[in-house]
Amino acid sequence: MTAGVFSSLSTGIGSWPGVDVREACVVVLGELPVLPHLVELPARGIGADMIGRTGAIMADIELDVRTSGYRVAQRKSLTGRRAADLLREDLDVLEELWETGGFASSDRRLKIQVAGPFTMAAQVELRSAHRVLTDRGAVRDFAGSLAEGIRQHCAEISSRLGVEVVVQLDEPSLPAVLEGSLSGVTMLDSVRAMPEPDALDLLDTVIAGIGLPVAVHCCAPAAPLELIRRSAAQAAAVDVSLLRSRDLDSVGEFLQAGKTLMLGLVPAVAPDRTPKWREVATPAVTLVDRLGFPRSVLATQMSVVPACGLAEATPEWARTALALAKDVADAFQDAPDSL
């Protein structure tokens, strides 16, 4: 298979600092010439965070908020309406800027981000207060709702902007789901690990239901690259600083499979000093050299992203982070052998 639409570019992970969606969209559209993304502004509060926003996208499932977090609701809640209103506002602003700001281009795609099926099942409660993950039937229902909601969401964006849409499934909880390390309602109520074959089947079912190119993003330690490699996902987005020596075989097999690594090379919050692009690029070059791949892989199967979302960054650093990602991606394309 080929590396696909996620390769050889720079993009963002999704979240952005502040509450001004117009300003955020202008920066993202301006700094990411090939694959801009629909911004997420979790600082706006409940419904704007990853779980609440994804709940607004899901089909025929409603969420509400309790003191312990998000919970399945019987009907549309104030929380659900707020999340849907925020998402609609974001799409309206994006559409306006796309049409009037000179950002539309036949070379561009747009990336959306949603919490994936494992993270939603891990972080949302049933009405019984147990995690959705504890009920395998509910997990399947959630996965089906998520896939259909994403499909409809992407179709709306394509209709509004006349652009191809690709999908990033955010899965920070996936390692814990596979390890069985999530807590239950009580100490006696453990949450069993999901067997990897079941997880693979669930992930592929969601990807098939979406029907568009999908990348899986996991910024947690022990990102399951082997599972993602065997899935229908085209790419995996990981924080390069979290890769361990024992992960190298999985990284090599991932690249040998022709898939794209979206390497989190740029710090998600401002370091003590702004690094030069060559410093940012060094971990990727070192990784390729240790694996024994030609450096041309940097140009064909790697993309450059921040280490994670930029919600905790300053607005100044968020803009700088995207500019650095673009500079490194350009260097990978222009002269990978000279790095």
C-alpha cells in the first residue's frame, strides 16, 4: 500500500489555546498549506473539550455531564446543545474564511479530529455510572454511532467547503484499554482489558463505517503501533519523545507496511528557548538512521506535527509550533539525505 494522504506534510493535532475561533482558524489555515485542521478550543469549557465535542458528532447518542464526567443521556441535554452550538459556530467561521479569505485550494484537504471509539468508551459513563467499556454491547453501539456521526460530519464539511476531508481518531486511552488499567466504579469493579483481536476488529469496523482516510493519534506512552499497523488506518500520530528502544521494531514494521508516521517533533508548550528547525528534525533523522532506513523515508512516509495538542500553549507558541512543523516538513521534502 502507499503512504497515503497523511504523508509528506505538516499539520496540527487539533486543540488550540484561547477562545477566539476566528483568530485560531486564520492562523491554522495560514500556517498549514496542505492539511489544515478544524480547530478545537477546549478553553471554552464543557462541550468544547474532546469528549463533549465528539459527543455532539455522534449519531443518535446524547451525552450529559455529571460530577464524575460525561454520561449517556436519555435525551438532548443543555450540555449536548452547547456542544452542538459550538461545533456549528466553528464550521460557520471556517466556511466563511475558506470562501472569503483566499484559503480555498484544489491542493488542500481538511482534517477533523474526534475522540476514537476506545477513548469514548473509556471516558463516558453509562446511566449506571459504569464506563461504557464495561458493556461490550454498548461499546459496539458507541462505535457504530461514532462512525455514522463522523461520516455525516465529514459529508457536511465537504458540502460546505468543496474539499476532501480526512479523519484523525484521538486515542489517548487506547493503551489503558488494552492493558486493563482503567479503574471501575469501586475497587472491586475492575475494567477488563480488551483483547487485541477484539480491539482490531472494532477499530476496523469504525474506519470502514467512516469510509475516508483515517489516522490514529495516541500521545500516551506505549502507543500500540502494532495494532495500528494491522488496522485499516493509513497513519499513526505519536510523540517521538515517548518512543522507547523496545518500540523500534514496531516503528520499523510500521514503515515497512507503507504507512505514514506523523511524528510529534515540535514541543506542545514553549521550551526555554525556541529551537531551530534542524534541532526539531534531529530525532526523526536519528530514528530513521537507527532503523537502517534510507533518509528518503523522511520525505515519503513521515509527516511533522506537534507532540500533542496545543491547548496549553500560548498563542504565540502555537503559531511558532506550526511554523516549525512546516519548516521541518519542507526540509524533509527538499533534501532529506543532507540532514
